[in-house]
Amino acid sequence: MGAAARDSSWLLCENGKLAVNTLEHRSGATSRQTDIALIYGANILTGVVKDTSKGPVSLSGGGSSFKGTVEVDYGDDYRLTIKGRLILADEKFNISYVLPCKELEGEL
């Protein structure tokens, strides 16, 4: 695994239209969570999927929001499925993408 704790995964997923960063890590002594950052242009929306790598998520930031579902596949071919409604200022978009991902590794 790529993170310094050696028990976390940090992925960057994108399709040329939007990017999603995920950080799957421990949450307390016995559970895990996936932090999500959706990046579209200059908009960065963040939120958390608790106790799993898939499920409903609400992301927000800078007056924008996303409500929908995500599923992160940590198998051999990392990918993220994201479906829902993205609201940027007064514009609303229904999105449904499967994004290829790469695991980011660093040396800390």
C-alpha cells in the first residue's frame, strides 16, 4: 500500500472530465472509512464514506455539492464508480462515470 501508515490506499481517479481522490484508512480501532475529494475545474468537494468503500455520499465545498453513491474497487484494476447529482453554483449535472484510478505512492 502507498501511504506511510502502510494500511491505507490513496487513489487518484479521472476520466478527463473530473477527478476523484480517495483515501481509505482506519477510523478508530476497528473500522475503516474512505475520504473522498471530487475535483471539477476549480471546484473541490469533500466528504466521507463510512465503514466501507461503497455507499451513499454527500460532498460539499465552496457552495457546490454532490449527492449520490460511490464504489471504489481496490482490485487489480483500480476504478471508482460515481453516480449522482453534482450542483455547481446554479448548474445541475447528473453524472454516472466509471473512472480508472492509479494508486499514489510516496516516500515519507
